[in-house]
Amino acid sequence: MSPPRPHFLVLTYPLQGHIAPALRLARRLLAVAPDVLVTFSTTEAAHQRLFPAKQEEEGLNGRGDGGGGRLEFIPFSDGTEGGYGGGSDVGAFNAYMASFHAAGPRSVGALVDALAARGRPVSRVVYTLMLPWAADVARGRGVPSALYWIQPVAVFAVYHHYFHGYAGAVAEHYRRGDPSFVVELPGLAPLAVGDLPTFLTESTDPANYFHAVFLTFRDLFDTLDREAPAATVLINSCQELEVGALAAVGPHDVLPIGPVLPAGDEHSIFKQDDAKYMEWLDTKPASSVVYVSFGSLATMAREQLDELLVGLEEGRRPYLLVVRKDNKATLAEAEAEMGERLENGVVVEWCDQVRVLSHAAVGCFVTHCGWNSVAESVASGVPMVGVPKVSEQSMNARLVEREWRTGVRGQVDDGGVLRAAELRRCVEEVMGDGAAAAEVRRRAREWKRVAAEAMGNGGSSYCNLVAFVDGARSSN
Ligand code: UDP
């Protein structure tokens, strides 16, 4: 009898920025080994958005990948009817997280059992950031697990040290109220306290909206410590980008396997605008367009949107701006006021960002520095202007500006607003005629080559993922 095929259960929290890299990893696993099976699972509400009614049957039956059922999509329950609705009510967010952490493990446990009962036993559970209980569910059934860290290695190292002896020092520095105050963590370059992940500074306060996220990260690092002899951590980055940080990750078995890009079209929880913007890009000269997006979560206040539009128009370069549906009313107000002064840009509610970034016309990405956006930009060779706000975005912006030097960071004013003049200055620094801008573009091209090599057959990220799959095969 032939041994069972390696079967990975990929679990993710229901945010677009988590679903996208998880889905890409799922398809990448299928691509690196022809015998591998994958079951992809997120919450029921997100699953519904990924597979609106007519496609649902196809999604559930796993025929959507054209791979003879090698990829199946089966949701788990977070204990709610419609998922988390968003909003600013801390109580509602805390209640959602409590439900997610209580119902999630029960539902995922039942899923692992059901898969085994129908002859598709799980050989590895792979889970993204906000599901520390996934490791316990797996361990309870004798199944090894791996964390899929969807941020850079350097950020993993910061979290690791914070939860291993440095929480007090960080808290003390943070309390002083000066964001430029320097924190030293083992093996890492000195960091300004204001560049640390906000979940480790402002969110340690129980009254903070994201306190439940801080607690979840704390659980996650406790969970990793319980793995023996070492926790396996797959990271959506490549070792060439993070040589220094890789030496600072503690005892964990860290495997950079990225940056993983979509293989063809990708399901998203957002509806894409029709692809006219791609035709528009086709009409623009090489490296002439400024692409602007702040990801799937951040919304812009009217003042910020005005500054952006003024800065982009005054810069006289064509621009493609993403303003999501939930920010549309603000855009309508701004447009009504600016009227015909808006002439160089195209605004969409949602685009296929990876396609946009890989279009020859795009010359710069003004980004909030969510890790997916940064990784996609690095992999596409597009220089960045970083405007970080929350979570680890400041760390990512710092890596772009100081380590890889493929972009600059915009300075916001005291109210956190990036002014039009500053936007213009930053765009010039990466798109302009000067020698420094040309050097930024040269390095962006160089890192694109390095990332592609890491992902190519025989590259470092490719070999790490193959080794991970082989490990699952040999212990089946
Ligand atoms: N994205 C997209 N179209 C858009 C805007 C964003 O496809 O119009 C994708 C982007 O490619 C990335 C994800 O949404 O994969 C955003 O993730 P990121 O980590 O950058 O930020 P988050 O949304 O989590 O803040």
C-alpha cells in the first residue's frame, strides 16, 4: 500500500491581509510537490465572501483548482452568524475575539476528525497569526503544526524578544512618551520605540481597542514555547532579505518560504472593479504612474484624502488610487469640491494589486506598508513611499527605507496627516531624475531579482518549503 499523501490543513483568521498569503501558500504547496493535498479553512462568513453563492459548490468540492480535488475549501465556525462587522466599539471586538477563540478550536478539532474519518487525514496543521489554539488542537490529535508568520522575520524576532524578557524595558521606554527613544533587543539593530509593533506598545493597555490582539500574540508566543524540541515557523519572506534578523529568532525552526505571490487569479473577500484600470495603465509610459493604496482595513479621513489628491495632482504624474467602498462617501465629498482640478488620476474601489504592481507603467507605490503590500512591491521591483500607521507597519517601512533602501518614508504631521508637499517630495525621491532616486530604482530592481531567485527552483525559499513538505511526508 502506498503511504498517505502529505495533507496540509491551512487555517487563517478572516482578514484579507491574512487570507491572501494563506491562500498563496496553499497553492504554492500544491505547486512544489505533485502528491500534496491541501484543505484551506477560514471562518464561515469569510468563506461566503470568497465564494459567493454560485461558486460555493465548486469551492467546497475543491474542483476550483482544476487539480482533481487536491485543494478543498471547508470553513470553520467562529461561533457567530455573520462574522465581525467592524466598527469602533471595543466591547463588540472583544466579544468577537472571545467567540473566535472559544468556537474556533471546537470547530477546527471536529474538522480534523472529519477529514481523518473520510480517509484524508491531516499530516500538518498550518495556521496564521491569530489562531494560537490551532497548535493545541493539532497536538491533541498527534498532528504536528507550523505557524505561518505573515510578517517579516525581523518583526517575528521583535515579538519573540518582547515576550522573553523585554516587555518591561519596552513599557518603560514607551511610557516616557518619546517615540524616538531607542530600544535594544538581542541581535537586532537599535529600534525607536515608535517603530515597534503598536500591539506591543499602545495595545498593552486593556482599554485599547486592540488589546485582545496583544493577548492573542502573547498566547501565540507561549504556544510556540510549548512545541518540542522547536516550533516550526514558515515566514512569508526570504532569507536574503533578512540575514541579520534570522540570527535573532530564538530557538524556533524558522523557514522563510516567500515572498509568495498569487498563482494566476486569486479569490478575494473584496469585489474588484472591472479591469479598465489595466487598460488605462497600458496607455501610460514605463515607470510613470504613482499607485496609491492603504490596504484592506485603513480608511482615510477627509483631510488626508484632500492632501493626497492635491499632492498627486500637483505632482503632474498619472496616478491610480484605491479608495475602498467604505471610504467612498469621503471621496465623493472631496471630488465634489475639487471637480475639474482632478485630471491625472483613476480611482478604483479595489484592484488586483499584484497585477498593478507588475505592470511596466507603475513607477512607485505609496503604501501603508502592510507586509503583503511591501512584499508584493519588493517582488515586483517597485520603489515605495511608506506611510505606516498601525501594527508592524512602521517596522516594515523602516526595513524598506534603511535595510533594503528601496523607498522612503513620508513624515506625517502631529495629527498623523501626510501633507501634499511631503507626498510630492517623497514621490520625487523615488521617481525623480536625481542620482539618489535612480539608485533607489536600481536597488528595487536588484531585490526583485533576489526575491525571484529565492522563489525559483533550487532557490532558498523553494528549498525551505520542499524541506517542510518532505518532513511531513517522512513522518506520515
Ligand atoms: N489589495 C488588493 N487590491 C487593492 C488593495 C489591496 O488586492 O485594491 C491586496 C494587496 O495586494 C494585499 C492585501 O490586499 O495582498 C493587503 O494586505 P496588507 O498586508 O498590505 O495590508 P492590510 O490590508 O492587512 O492592512
